[in-house]
Amino acid sequence: MTDEEILKAFECCCGDDVNGTHCKDCPAEKYNFDWCSDEVLRQMVDYTKRLQAENAALRNRLEKAVELPSGNRVWFITEDEEGKESYIISKPTNCLTVDELYEIGKKYFTTREAAEMQLAELEGEKE
């Protein structure tokens, strides 16, 4: 049964109609289930487990999501062609790639000051 059919069948099984008129509109009828309500409940449990797994996966993705910077620019450290001198440049946030978004706070910074602190740390490591 599709998810929509499972929900509709569950609604039919849980209805107040003791005469069984809900059953004529029930999607489970076309599957000719013996003990229809037992099968609908089993499928409802499976459906609920799928939703729980999907929610867990979405929560996991949300935990890994990147908070976009509030300003319109980010700053990052780059080097000259010979790799001898490092300097800070900025880039508009609307030009960031998805990979760059994941580097905010690591390689890309929301303030120039944060980039300068990172540069000072890197220069300290080189010495």
C-alpha cells in the first residue's frame, strides 16, 4: 500500500462507524486482506518506523548544516603564487560555493578580524 493508502485505511479502521460502511471506502479492501485491521496496523507501524528514520536523518543533516553569514561578505586567507606571502581578501557571500559554505569558521570568516586572527596563528606556526 502507498503511504496515502495506509493513512486512509487507518482512518477507516479507527472510525466510529460500527456498521462497516467505512470499509467500502477503505483502500485496504482492494488488497483483499484477511483480518484487514491487523494488516493496516502492521503497515501503520512500518510507516511510522520509516517516518522516524527519515526524521532522524533530517535531524542529522540539520546538525551538520552551515549557518550562513549575516553580512554580505566573507574574508579568507590566500597566498601569492610563490606561497611566500599570505594576505586576506574578501568575497561576496552570494558567490560562495557549497563547499566554501562548509568552510565558514575554518577557512572563510564572517569578519575581517577573525581572518586576521587566523592569519596570525598561521604565521606563528610557520616560525
